[in-house]
Amino acid sequence: MNQQPRNLDPERLIAEYHEKSLLYQNFCATMQNLMINLLDNNGFKYQISMRLKSPDSIRGKIFRNGARGRYYRRLSDMTDLAGVRIVFYLESDKRRFIDLLFKEFSPEKMKMEEHHKETGYRSTHIVIQFSRKRLNLNEYRNFTGLCCELQLTSALYQAWSEVEHDIFYKQELRPDTEAWKEMNTLRKELEAAMKTHIAQASEILESVAEKMKQLQMKPRQVIPTKPET
């Protein structure tokens, strides 16, 4: 009878992560710098940040996914230990940047996933690795096998997500209490507002930005002033 695969001891994975922390930090910073160059060279307006997964987050992910039948035998099985988040002003800017990414990096080293949460939040996650050609260069050689998760979203969705996160995240309420039920009601109210207003506002913002771009392309006509009498 075949044995089902199991997680490697989480503490061993975390110990290995500690040993390689400087490597992951350098990898994440390198990926962020490459993104900044690509963004700046193509005239994007954006905000960017990088993060490394904490040992507690790794531990929690191992146990959560293990309960769902997904196991981690090696540290490299976790593709989001290094992450770079880019927030664009417009959804159309995000789409344009994704097109550029697939031209600048090897598509076979990229895995894209759309995240549309029930709350209405939207983002695009792309797990990316360096190509063999880039890894042949001395400054990238140590990053063989490492993955970085790019998280791409737009300003309205990001702002709403941060507000919701601060209000509800890690609220220690028992699910069998009235307070927990009231919190769920409040969460649903926010979700409805997100779907109704934020998504609509994002579409209006796109439309206004496009119309302003077209106006700027029109020849400028000076309106003659009436002579003073």
C-alpha cells in the first residue's frame, strides 16, 4: 500500500529558511530592482514594496495546506517566500505591465493567477523565476530555483483591502457568540459596498483617464478674447 506524502517537519523547513534568509533577502531585493527599472523605463505611476514571509506565516501555511492534502517536502516547494507588491493607479496600467513582463521574462518561468475575492478585491499574482540565460550571469547564479510572487493590483482595491484588513483581521471572537455574528454582518455590508461602489469607481476612473488622454492629444485652439471697449 502506497504511503501518502507528508510534510517535512515544519521546524526543519523553517530552520533551512533561517539559514538562507540572506539569500532570499538578496533575491527579493534584486527582483524588486528589476521591476523598478521596468516600471520607470516605461513611464508607469506606481507604488512598490517587498516582503519576506515570516516563520510564523510559513508554519501556518504548512498546517493549513496539510489539512487540505497539499504537502511541502522542500523549501523550494513554497513559491511565495519572497514577494513584491506593485500598486498601479489604474487597472489598465496593471494589464499593460503584465504584457511587458511576458516580453521581458521567459513565459515558461511565469505562472499567473487572477484573485477575485468574495469581498470584491481584485489582484493578479505571478510566480516568477529567473531564466537559465539570466542565471548564467554571475550576479544571478545563486538564485537558481528560487521563486518570487509578484502581487499586482490598483490603488482603489489596495486602499480598500488595507482598511478591511485593519478592521477585521485577527479579531479573536468565538464563532458561537452574538459578537461574531454581528461582525459577519458588518463584513457583508463592507463586501456589498466594495462590489457596488469600488468596482464602479474603478471603471469611472479608467474612463475619465482615457478621455483626458484623448483631450491632451487634440490640437490646442486659443479662444479669441473680445477687445476691450
